[in-house]
Amino acid sequence: MIRPARARGLRAQLVLVFLLVSTISALTAAAVTYRQGHAAIVDRAQADVLQELRAHLASRTPDLPADPAETDLRRLARQLDLAAGTRGWHTALSYRGGPLIAAGKQAPPLPAHLRDQAASARTALAQRFHHARTPWLAVAVPVTAAARPHGPSPLVAYASVSLASQQRDVDSLAAAARAGALPVALASVVPALLAARRLLRPVRRLRTAAEQMAGGSLDTRVSITGDDELADLGRTFNTMAATLQADAAALRDMEARARRFAADVSHELRTPLAAMAAVTEVLDADAASGRLAPLTAEALQLVSDETRKLTRLVEDLIEVSRFDAGAAVLNLDDVDVSQLIAKTLALRHWHDRVRSDVPPALRARLDPRRVDVIIANLVGNALRHGGPAVPVLVQVQAGADQLAITVSDDGPGIPADLLPHVFDRFTKGDAARARTDGSGLGLAIASENARLHGGTLTAANAPGGGAVLTLTLPRNQPPNLWQT
């Protein structure tokens, strides 16, 4: 039985088509059998009636006068009725187109069209009709005169025969045909299921292989049997899988080499950058004391700023390489969220530029260093791109299981084309400018740290203007949660 839930499946469709074809074939065979049986039964009855009526006329008309009277015709009709036997026909005679003369008071039912044709016919005619909801057969047999064998017959014998018994035989034949068609249609379900199963077995193998490939098993292949279209499809699938596996391996190798290169370069740059930072700090002190010329002090200030930017970029690249390598872990602690945010703002001297709305004594189990990095990147981004009129606002809303930290500004907001990519690496809100203070990695690192906590980081534009970045974190992490 076909389940309704899978009525649209390929297997169900194949079974339905097979069943439909079998049903149509069985019904067509039954209809042809019925039609041929009906014709054979009725035609045989008609031929028998004509043959017997001719025989009786041939044996009795020689005794008929050359110009028979009504009594002669009535006597002949009575003889013909008595000779009918089981046929049970009713006869009538018409001489020279006159009225019908029957053995009884009432003539048998005859179609008017048959009488019109029989008046000029030289051969026997037959017509089937219904009378009182019963099928009848009417025949007209012209009796040729011996004196005029080639002229029109002046005497026509008519006979009407009930076909009720033949109709019962036809009805029995139709019932047998219908009864035979239904089992054939039902029995066709079994071979239909077997055929559908055989045809769909390669398709199921392809589906399973595709699901395995979608799950990451690019070495999946399908076994191929036969040489039909499904086998060609299997070969194409194996070729595609081999190509994807080779391409994926090449991409993974290239990605791994690029990550190793970025990590190695970042680590190699840390030592010279540390030395450069130490030298620039000494020179900055000399410039601040006025012991250097103005142009030299200005050049030194430029070198110091660029050195600090490069140092931040290297640190960000090292942090990104840890995420890529799966080496980033959480060091969880039970912290006071309000104190954590206050320390983040105080450490970067943002007190006068950032307002905070944090419930007091709000505690959560977090990694304080990574949450500090997230908030610092969000607030720093808001300060760079927000408007100067209203300071940046940090709000915290706490639920039973989650913690939501929102950083909003009063700037122009995030461009619509940039909004889906705001957390991608090296994405900058002011990419049109030649130089920017940020590296384009801050929000990407913040997003990775949020994911490491099992939380989310989203960006949107406020209805009244300005960007809104929302960090959602679980409040109660398991004590030994390590995520990569």
C-alpha cells in the first residue's frame, strides 16, 4: 500500500503509472471482448432467425395462391408462428405494400424504417430496436415470385424476435469482463512495486552517496552495474565526486599554507616590532622634552603611530591564526558584568565618551579577557564611525539563561551593502578612505570570541539612525567548557 505521506515520491509515481497502464489495458481488453462477444451473440441470433425463416417460407410459399387473399396470408402467418418453436417470433405478411397481416389481432412491433426499405428491397433486411425496454430483432424477407424471379417481390414476410435471452448472455459476458479486469489491475501492483524497487535502487544509492558527500565524505563513490542511463548517471556522479575531492584537497592545502604563512609572518614580526616599539618610546620621550627639531619630532611621531598600528595588526593576525588552528580556548570565571565593562572603558580612557547602562551585581560565567576584547572592539568601532553629538551607549539586559550586551552609536549607520559582511575579515566601514585606524579584523575577532562562548554577535541599523551591535552570551557555561 502506498503511504499518503509519500504519494509524491518517485516510487509512488512509478507504481501509479504502472497501475494506470495495467488498468487501462485490462479495461480495453474487457471492452474489446465485450464488443466482440456482443456482436457474435447478436449476429448469430440474427443469422439463425433469417435462416430458419427462409427455410419455413421456402417450404410453405409454393402452396400459396398466385394472388393470395387476406385469409391465405393469415393462415401462412399462423403456420410461421407455430413453426417458431423456441425462437418465439411473431410474423406478419404484407402483399403489394398493403397492411400487415398477422396470425393474431395485433401485428408484431416493427420499425417504420424497416418497412420503408423492405418495400423495394430484393434481399433480406434486419434491424435491432428496443420495444418496452426490451431489445428486439426485426427481419424482412422478400418472397420472390416464381414467374418473376428478377422483379420486385410483391410479398414480404416480417418477423420480430425478442433478444432478451441474448441480452442476458451479453450482460453476463460484461460482468465477467469487469470481474476479470479488477483482479488484473490489483495484481499489477505487485510487479509494479518490484519494478519500481529495481529501478529506484540506483537512485537511492545516488541519494545516499549525495547525502554522505554533503556531510563531508568526499571519498564517497557509488557502485555501478549495467549499461543503462542510470549507470551513466552513476559514472558521472563518481567523476564529479573525484573532481570535488581533488579540488577540496587542493583548496584545503592552499588554505592551510596561507594560514601557516600568516601565522609564521606574524610571529616573525613580533620581535622586530617589539624592538622598534622600545626605540620609538625613547625617541618619543626625547621629542616630548623638546630636544629634537620640530620636523624630526613630527617624523618620529608618524613612525611611532605606524609602529603601533603594525603591532596591533600583528597581534590581531596571531589571534586569528589561533582561531583558524582551533587553538583558542575559554578560561571561564564567575565575573561581575558591570565591573568588567567599567574596567574595559577605564583601561582605554573612554569614560567621558561612552555611557553605560548595566544592572548592578549582575554575574555571569564568562572568559573575562575575551569578553573585554569583544566590548573593546564594539565600542572602538562605534567611536570611530559614530556621531560626535551623542556618546556611545552600552546597555546590558539579562535573562535567566542569556545575557545581551548592546553597543549603539548616533552615526550614519552601516551601509546596506556592507551590513551582511560587517563581521568578515578585513571589512572596513570607511573603505573609500586611503588610510584608516582599524585593521578590519576587530569585528571578525569579536565574532569569533562570541562564537567561542556559544553566543552570537549581530549588527543592525536603528530606526532613528546609528548602528546597533548586539552580543548575546549564555550566562551559565559549564565549568570545563572548552570550545574551538
